[in-house]
Amino acid sequence: MSNALNADSRPVLLDVKDLKKHFPVSKGFFSPKIVGHVRAVDGVSFYIREGETLGLVGESGCGKTTAGRVLLRAYEPTGGEIWFNDRHMGRVNVADLDKHDLKRLRQNMQMIFQDPYSSLNPRMTLLEIVGEPLMVNHIARGRELQDRVAELLKVVGLRPEYMTRYPHASSGGQRQRIGVARALSMNPQLVVCDEPVSALDVSIQAQTLNLLQDLQEEFGLTYLFISHDLSVVEHISDRIAVMYVGKLVEHASTEEMFVHPLHPYTEALLSAVPKPDPRLRSEPIVLPGDVADPANPPGGCYFHPRCTYAKDICAQEHPGLRELRKEHFVSCHRADELSLTGVMGMAEAALVS
């Protein structure tokens, strides 16, 4: 996939190749034996250029959060390569780093968690929460630490005097801003945003998204934005990667994805995107059956039991990810012969009807 990078002059910051994370399934109480594996992430490949946002989307349980955590080695990868262009160490494979180098790397790779209530220690003040990375890495202490935390709080829209408060004194939106300030404390290159607005009210979601975009422009940040909400992803992402049962099924620019989807699963997801104009309402595509079990996935294409376009080859061979259009990758045997409907096409059809 990295061969397609010539279309953009920005260098690649993160290049993920055939990433896998399989969790063992054990059976037995006294002498448990491994009887299988849950393929949470099963051969995922994508790249992110410096200064851009890649949206990683899919249904709950598709493996997108696991993929984000494996990138930071919060989970140890089962296989694959995670190439990161670190500002200090150069191009390194995150999967191969020892504890010493991993600690250095994590200064440049940070995460914003989904739940602003459980991700903050209730026994620590905002000074301790936001300043902890600076203290652990021996960057700032005492008055210098207080000044740095005060500056970070101002950057995310909070008052510096809040640093003496505890998290319970803050609203959900304020807590998420605290999480953003903590992630920014080490001046990272890459920030993994794991559903950062899903637990917030709609009005607060918009404020948080605008804040993330402003910070990206100000500090030159690169985002991996994980979400199940395509409306949110459309607003913030330059490109979108769609996951289904641990595998990547489509990967393209945001505009290309919304107008010309190539995978039936992407078409179904786009059909559920709310339309702001009541005249543009259209019926969402309801997929038959249930999401495949990642511990016992079907043969061939994992999506074929729910796909209305499936043929015999779909049940027999798994389609590899291929570039069908310029920088538009898809994993579907019939992608070149199907004519799927994007958001604009659905809107036009609704107006006609």
C-alpha cells in the first residue's frame, strides 16, 4: 500500500503492515488449554502521513480499538510490522522495540481514551494528571511543571486555576479536554483518538472536534481517529479505513469514500448516515444475519454471509486488499463490477422518490 504515497508530498509517519492481534481462548479450570483464538485484528495494513487524520471505522467489536492499542504496544502484537518515523530514533518498527526504546517512543505516540470518566484518576488533581508524563520522563518539576500544566490547560480551553481541582468537579466535556491536555503534554507526533466524543452530548462533541482540529493545525499533530460514527469521521478525517471482523475492507480519501464506495459493507454503513435535509431521507440498508464470530470466522470473505452481492467465489477465497482506483483500496472480489451508492447518490434517489 505504501507505493501509492507518491500522490502526496508529505512523508509517511506511520506505516502498518499485516498487523495481527489474536487473543487465546482457553478451556478448562485447573489445567486450562488453549482451544482457539479470537482474531481481533487479522492482517490489517494502512498508512498515515504527517499532519493528516485517518478515520478508522466499523461496528462495535470489529477490532478498531484493539488495533489502536496494539500500535502503542498497550497490547503486544501477534504479528505484523508497525513502522513509525520517530523524531529522535528515526524509522523504527514499534513491534520490535525493547522496554527502554518503547518508553522513549511513547513520548511521541499518545492516546485519548473513550470514557473521560474512567480514564482519569479520581484521587489526583489536574496538576498531577496532566503533569505526570512530564514528571515520569524527568522533563519538568516544581514551578516549571506548574507553568507547563497551566499553559496546557489554557491551550485546551480550561482555566489554569483548575489545576488544583479533582476530576469529579469537571463536566464530561471538561474531562475530555483534560485527557487531551495530558496527551499533548509530551508534544507527541501521533495521537490515537479512541472514540473521543462518543460519550459526550452532541453540542459538546462539536466543540471537542473543533478543538482537535485547531490543535492539529497549531502543533502539526497526526491523528488516528477511531469511531463508529461516520458523520463525525467525515467532519475530521482526510482519509477513512473501514474494518469488519478484524480485517480492513476499504481504504480511501473521505470524499471518495462517501461518493464512490466500493465495498458492500461500506455502502451499508453510509446508508445509515443522517441527512440534514428532511427531503433527503432514505431507508438504511439492513444487513441480514449477525456479525461473524472472530473466534470462528466463515471461510472466504468474512462478509459474504451478509452480502447481497455474494457469489460462490466469495465463500471460497478471501479477497486481498487491492488498489482499484488511485489510492482507493478495497477487499472485494466483485468491486470492479458493482455499482454501489454513496451518500450523494442516496440523497439524489430520495429527492426523486
